[in-house]
Amino acid sequence: MRLPTIREEVEKDIPAIRALSRAAFARAQRPRGNEPEIVDALRRDGDLALSLVATNMDEAVIGHLAFSPVTISDGTQGWYAAGPIAVMPTRQRTGIGAHLATQSIVWLTEMGAKGIVLVGDPGYYARFGLHPDPDLILPGVAPEFFQVRMLAEGPRPKGTVTYAPAFGEMPGKL
């Protein structure tokens, strides 16, 4: 199978990203919002630092991964939250999400990002170099599900992480 093309979103992708996120998370509705609304709010608030789409040969959007800046209580700058990530339901478990994740690390590194955080399955995300770090805390999220990866040399941050306002109250928003 041919891997999809990964590129930054353009304005004409926004409706497709919204529809894709709605379909990908149809069974995972959140009590105070959902993934399409989170991505729209990140974009509206100017907190969508990187928005990558995976497209098939017809340029249809079949995957999406958003990144937004986080605040760390020790003042460390240049860290981003990964998510939401969405893949077309009929194409899930075919490597599109992994390809998005791998390519996003390259893009973020080239942007000068210092590190990324995410809430997710440690068994899945360990292959991308993400792991729990006892020095970084996301209140209300079990430590084994809050994972980090440094992308640049320098001191490791320590403290409490705060996501962009679009995520609302944590946990349960990712």
C-alpha cells in the first residue's frame, strides 16, 4: 500500500478535517465537547501551531493531526500537545496514523519545538519515543497515559502542564 501524502492543512481542507474528525470519533463523544469542536476552537483561538493532513492519491483528506502549544509551570517554552489525531474509519489500522505521527515529529523538530506531550495509550505511542515522565504532570490524568518526548537538547522541564483553552477542563478531553 502506498503511504499517503502528508502536508500542512490549507483553508479548503477545513470542512474535510471537521467531517473526518466527526466520523473518526463518532463513538467517543465527550461530555463537554468533541474533537471537531476542539480543532475548530484551536484554529479560532490561534492555538493551532501545526495542522497536518494525510491525503490519498485523489488529494482527499484521510487523516489529520493537530498540535497546540502547552504551558509548563516551570516556564519552559517550545512544547506542544499532540492531538486530536483522526483517521478515516475505513482506513484505521493501516498505518496512516503512524505515518502522520512520524512525519509530525520531523516537522516539529524543523520548527524548533523542544518537545511534545500527549494523552494516549502508552503501548501504542512508545514506538514514537513517547513515555511517561514523573517530572511532568497533567492534573487529573493517570501518569502512565500522559507521555512526553523531548525533541531538542536542553534541560528537561518539570512541573504542571496546561493545555490550550480549547481543550476545556482536563481530563477527558482527549
